[in-house]
Amino acid sequence: MTHRYKNATKLGYKRLLSHRIEKIKPADYWRVLLLRTMGNFLIVGSLFLIAKTFYLPVREEIRYFVDKTIQKKYIVSEVSTSNFKLQREETQPKGLLAKALNLDTVEILTPQDPNYSIVIPKIGANSRVIANVDASDEKTYLDVLNRGVAHAWGTAFPGEGGHIFLFAHSTDYFWNVGTYNAIFYLLGKLMKGDEVDLFYQGQRYTYKVINTTIVDPSQVEYLTRKTNKEFLTLQTCWPPGTTLKRLLVFATRVIE
């Protein structure tokens, strides 16, 4: 009796399900399919946008963490030679992680353009500098920041004894942060005493960080500051990936 009841129940369920399927109209089917497709597209699009936005900052943070873990050193060199690099690698002891992953603990940073470049050993930054960029023209400087670091028009050049103003990693909207170069993403890691090197017209100029500060975008007086000695200001957006604030790093030239 129980067996017959179970069979009858299953048969009734199948007939009900079949009846419901038959009642679904073709228009309803395509409507549901369209809504599901649009929903999946929005999910995938959102994930892509998030990845595009935060890929560069996250990549740079991971690189910096790995460099600190394996105690990697960046050596600034005006001329890159394979012999010099080989000697450094042979004399630099490797930690357990560096040995396990076969990672180099020394890297030579040669300026990308001897006519005008910036190299920051602590964060492994190395980029050409584009001179005389109008910092008030958003269209102009955003185009430049796709290719390197911008030197603000009207400020001094290395060796002239005035105020040098360089900026990078700017964005118009947060979702476009991945469009621009990642040179200054790690600028917030710099502390007093850290080294910044500028190469200009074949000459090397070394600066030491003396202070950092965070300001509002409207505080542009730092751009036109006056100084009686050679002074360098580096600017980037803060926090990384936003346009909320500006991080400024100040450095003075080291004259030997």
C-alpha cells in the first residue's frame, strides 16, 4: 500500500511539473533569459572594473612587500654593466625565501632617460620625466602621466638652485587610476633621510627626504613656494586610487 502511494505521489508531481512547464510562454522564457544574461554581464563587468582599478596599486604593494621580505636592494647606476651586476649578485647573500623562489636580491636601476629621469631606490621607482607640463591643464597633464612623471612648468630644473616640482599618479576618476603609470604609487613609503635621484642632461643630482605632508587638492601654494636652496617636491594622489587628497614629499639636494 505504501509503495503504491509513493508511486502515485511521484506520478502526480511529474504531471504537475509538466503542466507548469507547458504553461510557460515563449515570451516569458526569453524575458527570463535576457534578465539573467544582463545580470551576469553586470557582475562580470563589475569584477573587471574592480580589477582594472586596483591592479596596479595592489601589484606595487605586493612587490614592495616581497622586496622587504627578501631584503632586496636597488642600486642606482648611471651606466649599466653586466659585470657590475654580476659582482653585486655574487657578493649579496640571499635569504631563505629568495633562495627558494630564486629571486634576485639586488637590482640595478639605470635612468630611463639621461636627459631627464627620476630614480627612487627605496621603492624601486624609475621613470623618465617630461619637462614643462602645465599643472593647471588637466587634459595636458593626464596625457603626460600615461608616459612618465611630469615636471611642473615654471619650476626650476635640477642644478639651478630653485624649487623643482614633479608629480605623477594622478587620475580624473577613481576607476581610471589603472590608466596612469605606477611610478608614485609607493611614494607614501618614503621617510626622512631616504634618497631621491634626478638625472638631468647627463648629470646626477641626489636629494634627501626631509618631510612629507598630506594636503587638500585646493592647496596649490606648494607649487609656487620660494626657496633659497635647491628644493624638490614630489606630489601624488592620496590615498592611492582616489582624488581625495595630495601627498607631498619634500627633499633637499645633497652637495658633496
